[in-house]
Amino acid sequence: MDYKDLAELIFPEVKDIKYYEEKYPKRELKEGAVVTRYAPSPTGVMHIGGLYQALIAKKISEQTGGVFFIRIEDTDQKREIENGTSEIINSLNNFKLEADEGMISETESKGKYGPYKQSERKEIYQAYAKYLISQGKAYPCFCTSEEVEQIRAKQEEAKIRPGYYGVWAKCRNNTVEEMAEKIKKGEKYIIRFKSPGREDKKIKHKDIIKGNVEFPENDQDIVIIKADGLPTYHFAHAIDDHLMGTTHVIRGDEWLSSIPLHLQLFYELGFKAPKYAHIAPIMKNDEGNKRKLSKRKDPEAAVNYYEKEGIPAEAVKEYLLNIANSTFENWRRANKDKNISEFELQLNKMGVSGALFDMTKLLDVSKTVISKLTAEEVYNKALEWAKKYDKELEEMIQDKDYSLKIFSIERGNEKPRKDISKWSEVKQAIIYMYDSKFEKENINYASQKIEQKEEIEKIIKLYIEKYYEETDEKQEWFEKIKELAGELGYAKEVKEYKANPEKYKGHVGDVSTVIRVALTGRTNTPDMYEIMKVLGKKSIEARLS
């Protein structure tokens, strides 16, 4: 009996690998086109680091005219959650990171290289496992989990490297006849890769991001097919990336140490290995110490946090590109109105160590993104968010025409307003514009320079009786505020007051603030004239009186 007979005994019904090599032919793409994938496990809420990887993978393929596909790596079915694939696909769709191929829902996919769920590719992996066994490069292992644990305990006691390798690989040197006999007796087994590596030898590898790295060769006889017939991640990813034509694997740098094993698997299977780009994780400053963003500790680590807060997807993507390439900030400065699709991302310019996540910076980016939207776009997006997360805001902005007037204030000009960084801030940003929500009794006049009740009443009374005129143009209105200030002993110009402060009670800005607070309850708002135009005479007179 030889290895081919053994392979046939283990996998009698499995097709020859030639069938799959013909079924999944090499992709016909233009020279330089990159094929990337996002290959998550459906085991929980999507992490911002996963979104970061997907964004970079899609961007790299897009800018080279290549393909970006989604593959679901669900071979560890104990950890899988219900609707885990939908969670991933919906998160990506919310950020407009749709795939060219792969899974598009919990059960549906598109593309010619499927199935795109590893649990549905069982017979493919078994075909390649059969091939390795027939070549003497893999073998059945009959060790129980208890025996493997005993091996590990002995290694720990002897203070040597743990694992199933060399003299510790108990089933490695069984004869073909011994293996066949055990199988025929019905003994349970898994399939292990027979590593040709030696730990005392080194491999050199050039990672696109990390540069030149050196590792000991892999000498571990890893499990490639588990007892349930499904593959391990290491084995499955090599076959999938080969058959699906992946040219660049973009993944987290926690996988960097797996490079010796993965390159070895590609070589022993007779495949050309893809190029690898290992991305540094997104970090957080925790009381002076850098650590990875954690879904357990940091709400911003979960991708659904951004939707709940109402931070636009475009702002998150823009911020992540800022983290990815230091050149992005200068590009954005020079191309204020260009879409981020026009920025050319370069993998070799990504940082080797993890960038710190800065929520303040992200919200600044978000303010700029929102400031560029039209009033109609702001209204639609705020309403869409409110329908899910804020019924009071949804009710407030039901009058679309009035709400559009509010969102049009200081929008569309050279220096648009930047008072909103996320949709969850909209309600507080505009609530004073709605008479039913405006609370006159809660106005804090002490927050302004002029706080004496008599003086405040005098300014408001004189403004209503003498200076307020609904039909005034902006310049006329401002001139009247100056006249009002002058009549009451305030400087008409700030510079006049600064030049001679003892001559005046204050300046025109102090007077206009009294009117602003009386009308809005706030010392800081967008353009006061535009606010008054939207409020209208009836509301203004009611508030001032």
C-alpha cells in the first residue's frame, strides 16, 4: 500500500484537484490589476479595524482596476453568531464598501469563484488534502485531545517550545499500513500537514508594509482537516486565495508570525503565493499607554457605534485614510472638493506601528464633511438617522420647508457653518429654532457680558420699539444694531472700544449678544440675521417681548 492508496481510503468520493483548477481558471485582468479580499469570521459585531482593512483592500483593488471580494471564513462554527454574515455585509454596505464579488447577504453571493463561504467549500479542501496525502505531505493523526494536552504539559515542564513537531509528532512516522489499519478499525482521526521545515533555519520575506522580515522556518505539523471534515483557517485560506486569484492579502499584523507556515503551505501545494501587506492595529492612548482599541472597553471600536452616534460614513472613511497614509492630509488640503476615490493610497507608505485613534480629529473631519452637504442632504440624512434613534428630532423636523430654511443658514458659502459633527448633535444645534421647544424661562443671561436685568430690558425694549424692522437687508440691520449701541452708550465699533474702553459701557458685540441670547438662549449661534429671517416677525416679537 502507498500514499495514493491511503489518500483514496480516506477520501474515496473526492474529486481530483485538476477539476477545481479548471473550474476556477486564472482571472483575465489587465496588467497590474490587484485582487484583494476581506475575509472575516462571522463571530460578532464588526470592529473598526475590520472596516479599516476592508477600506484599504477595496481602495487598492479599485485604483488598479482589479477585484475586491468578500469571503466568509466560518470554519470555526462554535464561535459563529446568528446572522453574523448579515452583520458584516450590512456594516460594509453602510460604508459603501460593496464587494465586486462574494457574499451579498446571509445566504446569497455573486461571482464565478464561489462558494464564498468556507463552510460550503468542504469538498474542495478535502480534494487538496487528498492530494497532499497522496504526495506524502500530509497524514492522518489519531492522537486524542487528551494525548495532545499531555504532550504540551511535558513540553512546558521541560521548558521547550510547545507544539506537534519532530519527536513530539507521535503519528508522523506511522507506516501507511499502520495508518490504514487504524482507519479500517474505525479509529477517529484528523489530517495534519507534514512540515518539511526546520526551526533552526530562517526564512526571509518582504512584506509590503513591514518591509524585510526574518522568521524561523515552520516545523509544526499543523491540523489541516478537523474531525468534522472542515479545514483549519491556515489550510483553507491558502486554497481559497489560490483558486480565487488573490494577488494581495491585506490583513492585521497579528498574522505576520504565520508567514512561515502560510508560505510553506503555498509552496507544498504547488501554488504561487500572493503578496502580503500586514496592517498595524488602530491604537488608543490609555492614560499615557498605547493599547489596541478593544470592543470590550471602547465603544468606538465597534463599527455600529458610528451609525448610532450619527457620524457620517464618508467622515469615518476619510479619517481612516488619514491614518493609513500621511500624504492624505496634504492631498485633502490641495483638493478640498474632490472625492476620496481620487486619492491614490500606497501600501508601502502605511505606518509600521499602530496609529492612535483620535476621536477629536475624527469629529473635526466630520464637521468639514457635513459642512459641504447641501441643506437638502443634511435634512435627509438627519431625518433618516432620527427615524431610528431620536423620535423627538424626527417629530421636530416634520415641517420640511421650515427645517430646510434652518439647515440653509450659513450653508453653501465660502466659509460654511461647522457646528454639527454628527447627526446626534442636530437636535441641540437647532432646537431653539422651534417655538414649541424654545424655553424662555431657562435662558441664562449671566453667560454674557451685560447681565444687569434693567440694562438687558432697556436694550431689548429700545430695539423692538425703534430699530427692529422685518424687511431690513443685512447691512441695514447691522447698521441699526450699531445705532442702538451708540444710543445706549456703547461703542459702535469694537476697535473704538478697545482704543478707549473707559469712554463706553461696552461695544456693539455686547449689545448684539443680548439680542442673540433673548432670541436663542445662546451666546454662540450661526449668523444672527439669517436666524431672524427664518424665525420671522411673529416669533421674534414674542421672544423679545
